Amino acid sequence: MAYLLTKTLHLVFVIAWMSTVFYLPRILVNIAEAGDAADVRARLVLMGRRLYRFGHVVFGVAFVFGLALWLHFGIAGGWLHAKLLLVALILAHFIVAGRWLKGADAGKPLPSARMLRWFNEIPVLLLLVVVWLVLAKPF
């Protein structure tokens, strides 16, 4: 019972974190397209800052439950190492988006909206491999 509860909570918080990973770059696209509309830009930056903070909190909670699964319930295997590497890449992506948001808040230019749209697709591909690794446990 404790295993299933821990696994469920880990999954719920991973889903919450991934929603922030997917949405933050979209906010950056909207900031890049806002142009000189200062009020729109300020609202989007505020939304982005709140989302970024929320994303860090839910990542931390997901990490704690994942750590409990690994240490207490003995989850192991080569697939886990590959999954953790991909999660680290998704986290790095999230941090880059957060730095771009902080730069936009300070008045620095963002990459183009088109580039930000492509940037938004990277975690989708990484998540696809993560899910496959967790389900298939190929090694």
C-alpha cells in the first residue's frame, strides 16, 4: 500500500511539474510577441515568475517521492540511470527557460518566437523517452 501511494504521489507531482515545463516556454513566446505592450508584457512576466516558482516546488516534491521509491522500495536498474539523465536534461531546459524569463523581466531580448516554439518541443521528446523507459524497463 505504501509503495502504491508513494508511486501515485510521485506521478501526480511529475505531471504537475511537466505542465510547468510545457507552459513556461509558451509564456516566453507570448512575451516575445507582445512587442511594446508594456502592460501585457508585465502580466506575462508575472505569470511566468509564479509558474517558475510553482514548478520548482512541485519538482522538489516529485523528487522526494522519487527518492523514497529508490531508497525505500529498492527501485533500480540501468533504465533508472537513463531516466534520471533525461530528467536532468528536462530540469536544465526548465532552468534555461527561467533564466530567459528573468532576462525578459530585466529588459533583455528573448530569442525569436519561432525559436521559442521549437524550444518548447524539446521536453516533449525527452518525456516520451522517459515514459518508455519507465514502462519498458529495457535494461
